[in-house]
Amino acid sequence: MPNRAVIKVIQNRDFLVSTPEKSVRAVAVHMKQNAAAATLVVDAKKGRLIGICTERDLAFKVLAEGLDPLTTPVSAVMTEDPQSVGPEMLFGHALHLMYEGGFRHMPVVDPIGRPIGLISARDALGLEMLGFCQELEQRETLTEIM
């Protein structure tokens, strides 16, 4: 999986999008309804990525600061101009960028900056599970041989 292109990891997977004027509450409700940890924020006219709003943004920038979620636009608390990757980047490289940057979500954008998906640190768990399953099979084979 680390040698697969990011597009192979995100294909056929939905992601959430918002426009900057939506209230924090509306974005949080949408995230809850879709069991999503992040929403990509796009320019309403061009559809280009301008930010990302995560659960951490909601907790640290809204709740901890005492902002009113009904009147605060998501643009006030989103992370502006987030680092993103193209669809052909190797997943392992994207994970490395996420680790180095200290974030858990990274937008995937087309050549003109429109979002086409979102990768998450959680996607790497598939790698762990694959390695675990392979190791388990090897141990079972060794047990049968012995």
C-alpha cells in the first residue's frame, strides 16, 4: 500500500465539503451525520481548496475559545491553505508529509486545486493490518510444518 498512488487509496470514497460562510454548527452537524473527522472548505465560485476544518479545530478553536457555533463561520476556525497532495503521489510519501507536518488529514487535489479526496492517518492502519495478517499466516504455516 505505501507504494500505491494516493488515488488508489481514496477511490470510491466520499469526503465532506463546505463553503467558508457556513456556520461551525452546520459543519459539525454534517461531520457527525457522516461520521467524518474533517471537512474540506472550498471557494464557492471556483471550487478550489481554501481550508480544512477538523475535529481538533472545532474543539480547540471553537469550544476552548468560547465562540458561538451558530454565528461563527467555518472560515474563522479552519486551517487555511492546508498542505495537499496530488492523486499520483505515493501513499507512503503522503504519510511521511503528514507525519512531518504533524497532521492527521491531508486533502488530495487535482492540478487546479479542486479537492478530489481526503487521506487520513487512519488509512495507514490498513498497512498494519496487512502486515499482521501476513505474519499470522507465516506463523500458522510454521506451526503446521513443525
